[in-house]
Amino acid sequence: MVDILQNINKNTIGWVITSSLKGISQVILIENAVSGFIILVAITIASYSLGIIAFSSAVIGTLIAKIGGASQDSISQGLFGYNSVLTGMALSLFLIGDDRWIIALCGAAIVAIFSAAMMHFMDPSGIPILTFPFIALTWFLLLTTYKLVSFKLSPELVPQNLASWHLNIEGREHENWLEGAVHGIGQIYFLDYTLSGILLFVAVFWAGWRFGFYAIIGNIAALLTAYGLGGEHHVIFLGLYGYNAILSIIAVSIVFKDNERHGLLIGIFVSCLTVPITASIATWLIPFGLPALTMPFVLCTWLILGARKVLPKL
């Protein structure tokens, strides 16, 4: 009897870990525990504390779904983990104070419930929730810092007046195309560490060469579009225009693509589209001091997936 219970516990722990690692990889729309582990290593070498938060958040999201009675398949695919991962990481980065870790982990639990609600509401449309629960909850919690003293906003997120805003186009000393390409994928997980970015590409290619190829194409398309449209160089080469493009091209050209027609062309188009959408959303949020997060990815992907309901050949 004891041996049976031990085997059950071992199997359960292994399942939770595997599902949690898939939750980490699902941030990039990939269901692969090995890729998730490589991504976790990439996060951890950039910041030990951020790695702990990322894994803990994934486990919390997985357990909330299990306790709540979600379908085994959805949990095993990591679909309840990725919004928790992003929420936990974002709150731990954008808040300050000793209690931000508790707030981050509580946010990871709440967003799992929010994700379940969004899945129910959007199920009739056939449109995936993507990272919208993470975006909405993170924005709401960051805005509470103006009314609740327990929430303390990072000084890096400073509200600014658009009337006095000045677009600062930097010189060539900020141009590093290789770093811009690597940072683009790193920013998906709030990272601007070069080695971490390289490991993230390894994780994506591990899941399949098409994932890696499309990620590179999407990133290049966004870099060139942002540069050609006159974006701020330090923003471009920090990867802040690239990460939404990478997520969008993988979503519309691989994960949610029912046929092979125009896959690459649509992916390149949506990658380029994320650039002005990112610039617009970032501008809307300047007075609030909030980051754009992955909202450009969500809007552009919803746009294409919604259009395909009427225009199935896209």
C-alpha cells in the first residue's frame, strides 16, 4: 500500500513538473517540456529570482487548474500555466518592496482563474484567449499603486505628459542588429541578456525548425519595419518591437493555421503590423506609465484569426 502511494505521489509530482514546464513554453505557443526547461534555464541565468518566480508561477497555475477540475488535456498542455508565468514575472519586475513576491504569486493564481473565465466566454467564437488575461490583470494591479499603499510601482514606470513628449531618435552608436535580433525573443520573457536570448532560440528550434525559422523571419521583419518607419533606435535594438512580432507570426502562420496557403506572407504582414500597433499602444499608455506588454500580439493575432472566420483562404 505504501509503495502504491509513493508511486502515485511520484507520478503526480512528475506530471505537475512536466505540465508546468509546458506552461513556460506555451508563452511562445509551444507545447514542449524540454523547450520549457531550456527557457527556464535562460531566465534563471539572467536572474535567479526571476527563474524561481517563473517556475513557481507555472506550478501555481497548473495546481489551480487541477484543483478547480479543468480538463486533464488542457492542464497537461500547459494552457493554464503561461499566463501565470507572465503575470508572476511582470509583477515581480514592475513592483517594488519586499511584498512584491507575494503579490506576484497571488497574481499568478488569480490569472489562472481569469484565464478559465476567458476560455468560457471566448469558446463560442473559436478565438484563443492568448495572453489577454495576463495583460488585463497586470495593468489593473499596476494601476492600484496609485490608490493602495501595499502596491508600490517601480520608478522605471513613470507617467509622462504627452504634450511634452519628445521622440528621441538616437544615433548609430545604438545600432547593433545582432543584439536587436537576440533581444527581440528575450523580451518575450522580459530579458535583455544576450546568452538568454540565444538559449531561447535553441528552445524554439528544439520544438521544431519551423518555429525557429518563423521566429527569425518575424523578428527581422519587425526590426526592419521599425527602423524604416523611424522608431527610436535604443527601443528597436532592445528588442521592444521584436517580441510581439515573433509571437504573432508563430500564432498566425503555425499554431492557428488550418492550411498552408499564404502562411509565410500573412506571417510577415502581421509581424510588420505589430510595429505601428506597438507604437500606438505604447503612446496610449504613456500617461499611465504602463508597459505595452503583449497587447500588440493579441490584437494583431485576433485580427487575423477573426478575419479568417469570414475569409478562410487567408
